[in-house]
Amino acid sequence: MSKTVFSALNALVSTHSSSPVCENSNLGTILNDNISKCLEILNLSFNDISESNILSDLNFIVCEEDSVQWKFIATIAHTLLSLVETIKSETDYTMSVNYKKCIKSSLQFIVSMGILPNIIPGVGVPIEKRSEFAQFYERENTPILEKYIRLKTTCDLLTALCKEPDVKLIIFTHFLGDYLAVLFQLCYAPIMRPDISKANKSLEFIMNDELYAQLQTDQSNYRIILNTILSKTFQPMIMKELIILQGCKEPDPPFFMKRELSKALSNILISKDGVLCVMRCFFDDDTIDIGNQWKQIDIAKRLISVKHGSMSIEEYLNNICNQIKNIILSCNRKDYVIVAAACVANLNEKYPNNEVVLDVINSTMNKFLFNDNSVIGPLLLSSSEVAKSVMILDLCFNTPKLCLSPKYLTPIIHAIFSLRVFCPSIPMRLELNNILFKYFQSKCFSSDKLFDTLIFMEDNKNIIVNKNVAYESKPDGVQVNYIENGCNVNVGVVINCILELIDENPDKNDLSLSFYVYCLTKLLSMHSKKRNDASKELLINEDETHDLINKSSENLLILLKALEKLSTMDSILNSLKENPNLIVKFIIQFLNDYCVDSVDNTNIAGNECVVICLTLITVLLSNSSDSDMLKLTLQPIEHPLKKIIDSNSDAAVVFLCKEISNIMTQKGFQNPSKSKSEFDQAVIEICDPLLPVRAHGLMHLTKLLEQKDAETISKKHYVQCIFEQNLKSDDSYIYLTAINGLAAMANLQTEEVLEVLTKEYLDDKNASNDITVDKEENVQIRMKVGEVLVKVTKTLGEVAPTHKALLLNTFLVGCKDKDDLLRASSLSNLAEVCRVLSYKLGSVLYELLNCIDSIIQTDKCLECRRASVLVISSLLKGLGREALYFLRETLLPIYKTLKKLYNNEAEDSAVRLHAQIGLEELNSIVRGVLFSPIKMEKQIFVLDKPNFL
């Protein structure tokens, strides 16, 4: 039975290519044809349908005089309800895909012909904006009351169909907006009151008391249905459809529609999970793309920030903020936390200093406040709790344009920094870095007391510093523990962490300069405090005095080390060049204090501080763009310089003081005018911060060596030091340029150059713990160094045998390398070096042959075996007849090996070729010895035999 009804419904809603809908006049014909086909399959007449109990139960009234569209809707209603009833009567039924597709098409016709033509303009999305079907639809001039009856009948039909779960799912998935639009109009559209004075006038519609009472009753009934749907349907779906209905344009929704839609949206928003419903409404995907969805985020946060409903502002904020707090602290989706943080930021901007909003902000940081009153056991936070809290902070404070103000991080910035110091997890370190960078870049960052708090845990009225909290590194993060007696601060570890942050900070200028100025100021204060403490009689025993002095000296040296690293940074150098006054005051004060206290003249730390200050002055004098202004600024140091020269015994300090004095006495702080030599120009380029310029300087210096420039050769030790320093560069281009420069120095510093090159050739940077180099790139670089070594060996010529032990041992060690290509390269280099050495290898020859034989027998790399056989053939060719003398007992094993390789047809063709060449060389040598040609000549002397014969 169900198949028959389904066939009838399918025939009713199907379109046929033989009857294309091209003009409006064709639509009625097509609908009549489909109605006839449906009735034929059901074996019914139209009167049977209009008088059936199925339509009577719905008060569905249709007659022959009605339009073909309404007859079509009546036929669909009868057939669709019949299909639903038939399916219900069958046990264990499952609605197929074809059934669902046919029912969806039927519902489309019900909506387009039964709802959209009869609703008030502005209620719901008009058909013109939804489908091209509008151009074929014939508009009817239906009276107002008839429109209401049809709209009511269609709504009742949808309500009846919703009793079947499968059909309800189709309606709520595809037609929920239209269903809600009908219900809102039936429930809340204003009703005209009865007016007796207008009864005799010719009006389109006249309201009477009976009809007015019936309409009010209908409104009450439909409100029950609407409230049930709004309360029991998935709320994000309801909110999405309500927002679409509220956003209709051309025409705008009528006033009653806007009012009731706003009430419905407000009720959802202030419900228990209203904020979460808003987020699910706007962001139904698993993740949020902030770049593409920032408009949705902006709409969502503005929607939540506006007060809804009749409650007061405080009540509304309490409701909304509690929901947002739960989302931030308990939601596992990062995108929802981002939207919640954006809402809090907008609420804080709209209601500044509101306690409820501030409570939400503080809730994101409560984990790191570490209140002693809440301590229960030694464990404050597990590593998983710390990781989740850090993730929440990162999302709330570091999402572009949607985050909270960094000023709220001030109370917990010490805790965040301490977590960064002890954090081994790279993902969590990145999150902590983002939080710290956000704070350091904000206006609330003040370096005066912040670094004292972070490094030495000094008290700060704005920052919470709990000295009873200890941080313990774990494989998955950091664990926070409570210690009653307090914890010690490792100043060195903390400062190293700050230096790491400076290196990893994309905008390192401000942070590096602030920390640099702080270190200078702190160094001065520590130095002054140390001098004052030494001049007082401290009422402590000798051991305690020793501990205090050691701790003070250790902190002083740690700061000196940090200053040393900071002084080499380009950002610091550029800042000092633009504004040298940043450190001039520090230098003047320090040198004056140094001169006042004669005890510091013999103190190691004091002398080191003086050397740093004098070096800074030299840098300023060399790079300052305004030398006249700098001269006036540095005038106060002339007296301390003279005093240091007269009283200090440190040669380095005295030398720097004299050099500075000489420069300052010169006019305008400029060196005597002289043209720069090519050597000076090359050195200047090598010191340039730009990598290509440095590489060009190294190449220029190499060219000067090759041209035997007199000044360059006279400073060969200095030049060698430059090349060796550039071997530490991470850039392969700089490294190889330095290698070539060392090769150019081979005739000047032969032994030193060979030692450096051989060390670099054998240095596997991948095996080092502190250097990470791409494996393939490392091998290529080492192979190029090997080529340079061979080139140097050729350059040495007859002097090369003097260094044969170093060269041969280097390449023999290279034959044991783990990389196949490097082993093959070492063997090839061995063959070339042996040729340069004229095969005068001595006892190393047997070790070489043993190594080659082992590689041939055991090495699985084809390139290595080829190179090994090539070395043997090269040896035989180079030694010639002397091979019978030098090789002796090893000659037979060599012959057997070559013979075996040559006769093995499964062997590689290149290996067999090299073996054949070796055998031919050996054959030639033996034949030359056994069958040496007889000289058919006789010496004839006219007189006696000459003495020289």
C-alpha cells in the first residue's frame, strides 16, 4: 500500500522534460496534469480527496472553484498524510532515501504555494530571494480572510506532519524558518477590533465579534505550539533561524515581528546556556578562522554585550558573565574561549571597572594567584592544570584584536615568567612567550622595578610574589609546589631565560634595550652596595661574610655576562648609535666611583667592569653621528681617565684609557685623514651586520692573499683569526668563504691552516648537542672542505710530503664516517693526495691497503666500493715497477681481489671496469719486469772510455 501512495506522491511532485516550465501559463497545466496522474494512481477523484476524513480533521477546505495551486496543495496534503499513516501502520519500517527526497519536494511545494503567498510582506524570506520558481508562479488576488484560512490550514498541516519523527526531522532541517514565520504571524499579528460604524461601508474585510473571538482563540492555541518549539528544539538552530527572520530586508519585518523576535532571542540568550547557544549559532564548525570570521565574532560579542530582557544591567551582567566564565574555564574548544574572551573585552570596554566583569577576567588568572590560605598540601597545581590555565591565558590575552588588555596580567606576571623559566615543553613555552611578549609590548610594561621582581623576587605592590612557591620541570610541563621555608632564586637561570626571550622576540628592540639599561643600572647599584658593605663592620661571623661576598660577586659576574651578550646585539648597537646618552650617565658615574675607592683597583670584578665601560666609550666614539655633542657629554670622564692611568696596574685598562684620551684630544673625534687601504676596506665589510656584505669582505680578503698584498701578508695572524672566527657562522656561504680564505693562506701558515681544515673536515656538527644542522647540508659542506684540502695539498707541491701523516690520517678517518657519500669522497681524496705525494706513503701504505680491502669486502655502499677499487688502480699506476718492491706480500691479495671482482658478472659495471684497469696495470708492470726489452746498441769509443761513463 505504501508503495502505491509513494508512487502517487512522486508523480504529483515530479517535473517532466516533455513539459518544460517556460512561461507562467504553463504552470497551471503542469499542476493539473500532475494532479490527474496522482488521482489515477490512487484510483480516486478530486471530490473524494476534498471530502476525505484526512483533510476534514485538519479543517482543510477545498472545492472545484479554488485555484489550481490550492487544489495542488490539497492533493499533496491528502497524499502526504496518507503516506505517513500507511508507514506508521507497517511494523519495522525504515524510511528510504527516495521517500525522504520525495517528502522534501512535497514540503517545498507546500511552503512555496501555501505559506509564502499568504504571509504578510516582511515576515519570512520572500520566495523571490530563494528560488527561480518565483518567475513561474502566478499571483492570486486572494481576499485577506481567505489568506488567513489558507495560512492557518498550512500551519496545521505542518504541525500534523511533525508528529511523524522522520518527517519532523525534514521540516526542522530545511523549513524551520518558514514554520516559525507562520507561527509568529498567527500568534502575534495585530487583530482588527470590531467596529459597527464601518459595517455598511464597502471595505475589503469587515471584522465582527464572532470572528474576533475566534482569531484570539487561534492566537492562544498557536502560542502554545510556538512556545513548545522554541523551548524544546535545539537552541542554536532556533537562534539561527530567528536571526535570519529578524535580518530580512526589502521589505523590513513588521513591528510586531521585530518585537517578538527580539523577545525570543533575549529569552534564549539569558537562559542557562544562552551564550553558548550564540557561539554554536555563529560557529558550527570545529574551528574558527579569525581572519575570515572576524565579522561573525564581532556580531556575536556585540549581541551579547547589549542588555536584553526586562532585567536590570547588574542582573544581566551577572547572568551573562557567569555563562562566559563557565565557557572559559570548562570548555574544551579553543574557538569558544576566543569568542568568550572577545565578549569579556567588549563588556569591559562598555562597562569599565564593573566588578562582575572584572571577576570574569580575574577568573582566568586565579590559578596563578597562589593564596596561602587555600593551601591544602604540597601540590598546588599539576602539570596538566598548569597547561590548561596557560592555554586559556594565551587565548584570552593574545588573540589579535579580540583579546583582553595586558594590564590585567600584572599581578601574575611573575608566576607566568617563572613558568617560562622552568618549562621544558615547546608548545607550552610558545604560549608563555606569547603572553610575556604581549605584556612587554604593552604600555603597562615598566622595566624599573619589573626586572627586580622577576630576577631577585623583590617585593612589588602591583605584582604578587609568593616566595613559598616552587616550580618543578616535568616532561609534559611544569608542576607547582608549596614550600614552607621558601625557595632560592637561581639568578643565572632567570637571566638566561630573559636573554632567550629577547632572542625569540620578533620585536626585540624595546625589550633588549630596556633590559640592557636595567643591567647597567643594576650593575652600578650592586657595585656601590658592595663597596659600602666592605667599608662597614658587619656583626656577622666570618663564614657568613664569605657567603655574602660570594653571592654578591656571583650575581655581579652574571650581570656582566648578560651585558657581554647584549652588547653584541645589532638592536643594542643601533640604539646606542642613535642615542648614546642611554649609557653615558652610567659610564661617568661608574668611573667616578671606581676612582674614589682604591680597593676596587685590585678587584677582578671591578677591573672587568672598567674594561666594559671603556670598551663602550670606544664604540660610542667610533660610531657616533654627532661627535661634537658627544664631546660635551663625555667631558666629565677626562679626570677619571687620567687617575686610572696613573694608579691602575692592569695593562689592558691603562691601554684603553690612553687610546680613549688620544681619540678625545683629536679634533672632532676623527682619526687623521688618510685613505683607507683595500685591507681596511675588507675588514670593514667583514664587520658589517649584513651577511652578503660580510661574505664579500671575506672574498676580498682572500683575493688580497692570492695577490700577495703586502699589508695583508704582514697581518697574516690577524687574517687567520678572522677566517677562523667566521668558521663558527651558521650560514654555509660564509663558512665556505672562510674555508677558501684559509686555503689561500696555505703557503703562509701551512701547519696552522692544515690543522684547522682537517679539524673542520672531521667535525660532524650533527653529533653536537648544541648545534642543529641539516644532515645533507652538513655532508655537502664537509665534502667541499675535503676538496679544499686536496687543493691545498696540490698548492704545497713538493712540500706536501712533510704533512703526509696529517693528510692521510684525516682521510683514513673519513673513510670510517657513517655517511656513505663522505666515505666515498674520502677515498677519492685519498687517491688524489697519494698522486700528489708521488705515492711516497711509507708504512701508511699497508694501513691504506687494509682499509681499502675492508671496504671492498664489507661496505654495502656501491659508491664506496667503486672509489676503493679506483684507489687500488691509481696506486698501481702511480707506483709502476716500484709496486713490486713496495707492495711485496700484499701484491698477491690485491691481485686475487681484483681478479675476483672482474670475473664476477653480477658485480657493478663500474667496479669491474676499475678492477680491469688495475689488472691491466699489474700485468703491464710484471711484463715490464720479466720481459724487459733488450737494448740492441753498442757503445764505440774512438780512444779511451770517458770518465763520466
